[in-house]
Amino acid sequence: AAVWFVKEIFPLIKEQHPDSILYLIGSRPTEQVLQLQSSSILVTGYVTDQQLAEHYASARVAVVPLRFGAGVKNKVVEAMAYGVPLITTPVGAQGLPGLDDIIPVTAEPVLFADHVVTIMKSDERWAQYSAKGNDYVAGHYSLAAMKATLQRAFFQ
């Protein structure tokens, strides 16, 4: 996913927003991912929960360009919980019903890049996606949402 994003999408973002810096965060990056490091691409490797929170606090947009996998992608939910607007692929949206109604979901590199740049440049769009992501997490993953789900499962 990281290699695809860096090769296919990040150059399109850099054309429109040359000062963009991409952080590739995740434990045990492969050699192929480590080789992506440059002045505008920083590969962090493992970060603590506190460091991750700091990265989210300073991020303008999160990208989750997943290419394969199954089930709910915690990275997607996590970004929304931190209030960071995100763009993901259809694979990243799997298991998250209605997600494509509130955030951009695409595997098309040009569209993906355009969504990233729009969020980076528009405070209004940033606030819109941030709020919708927070609402989605609250509606599906908050304690109240979990209690309601359990009540429906056990008492109806």
C-alpha cells in the first residue's frame, strides 16, 4: 500500500502541494518501504501511542491506501476517532457500512490525490470530513453504540 501510494499518488499531490510531507507510520516496515525515505517521505517504523497521537494532532489528512485485507480496518477508525480527515480505498472501507457516504473512498490515483489536496487546501472541507468521521465513530464505536448493539442482540 505504501509503495503504491508513494509511486502512484504522492507525486500527483506534490505537483499541487509541493511542501507536502508524508509520514509512513507502522511497525516493522519492509525494506521496500524503508527505501522510500526521502526529504519529503519519513518512515517512522514503530511509534508509541503517545507519538501516534502527536502525529495525528499535527496531520492535516490521513491516507489509508490499503490494497488487500479483510474486515474492519482499525487504521481507518483510528484516524476518524482522532478527528483527522482521511481518504481510503474500497478495501480500507470494507466492513464499515456507509463510510463511502461520509469520506472519499477511491482506488483511482488521480481522484485519491485530488481528495487529499482538497482537504489540505480547504478548511471548510477539512472541518466537514473531520466532523463526519467523529460522528461515524461515535455512532458505531462509542460505548453508547456498543451498549445499544449488545442490548439489541441480547434483549430482542
